[in-house]
Amino acid sequence: MKRIKFLQVAIAQKELNRKYDEFYHCSIGVNLETNELTRLYPIEVFAMRKNHIYDIEVEPMTCRRENSYKPIKWRWVKEIDRSHTTSILNNIPLTTIEQLNESKYSMGVVDVSEKRLFVHTNEHEVYATQYSLFQQEGNTIQVAPTNYAEQVHKDIRIRFKDSDTKQGYRELGYHENHFFVGLEKNKMLPTTYDKPEWNRLIVGNLRNHRSTFIGLCLFKNLKQ
């Protein structure tokens, strides 16, 4: 085990952990001693807050991704200003998803200067064609939500220019938790992030699909 000084930057949408049958977050932040993006899982819902610093005892996650840890116990240190967090994030070098895949890295900051955030409506249900041996027609069965997107029936997507792809752009799922909170309360995404200076995106890959990345946190480019 070891200890890290962790700045909470973003929390991914809550998802059901089938092993424990509880909802947890994956937390993305910065190890302030190394200035590296760092992943923590599992984090209980509402247990940690954005722009807060924690002293955490951790052990490596079984997924074997770099800088990914299971928190054992932690101590709150302090809250810092949002602008200070943005300044710290601006010191992390830019990369691309292509480079992350080639290097087998699971997290990074990419340029999304030409981006568009949008929402898709989703309906998660199963059509059972043999629901009963005595019925001639199928039945629609509502499936219990396993993440926040299913709870609000909305998927958030982010599309941005990327010359490494054949189509010239990438489209990723955007999983930052407070965006889903906003959708549930306000029925829309915040317009603040449409501004051109919000063109830096933390991305991370999926545990069981290492080449598939999702968006985790948009932040302001201070060098623009």
C-alpha cells in the first residue's frame, strides 16, 4: 500500500457494482505529488467532492491500468478554488486517443477545440417473445437502471474533430456525473461548456474494452 495526495477533478456517472449490489463512482483526479492523472474506484455516491484534496491510502486496482487504485481509507485535507484546479490540469501534456491506444495508456487530456455536446434519449427495456408458454404475444419488460444514464433515459455524447480517424471526428460517451444531475433537474445541458475556451477533455478507457474511450471532464484551456 501507499499514500497519495489526490485532487478530485471529476466523478463518472454512478454505476451498479454487481459484486456488491450497490452504486459506486469511478473518480478521476490528479496525484499532486507526480502531476499525473489518477483513477480511484470504488467511490461511494457523494463520498468525495470536486476541487477537494484528500490524503488517501491506496492499493493497485486489479485492472492493471496505470495510476489506478482502490482507496482503502482517506482523510479530507482542504478545498481549493476551481481556477486553481484548472491551472493544475493545464500543466498536463496533451495527447490523442490514437497515441493513448498505441502506448496502451488508459487516461489522458485531448484537444476538443471543435466539439459538440448533445443528448440522446434512450429506453432500456427487453422485448420477450416467449414470456409465457400460454401467451401468443411478446411482452415488454422494463429493466432496472444500472447507471445514471439509464435512470434519466438520456445518453450524453461529445463529438470533436480528430484527423486520426477516417471520418475526421470522434464521438464518445460523456460520463461526468454532474451533467446527468443537471439533465435530471433542468432537462438540458449547461450552456457554459459550449464556449470555445472549454476545449480540453480528460478521457479514460473502459475496463473490459481498452480501446474504447469515454469523456470524463471538460475544462478550460488557459493558454488560448
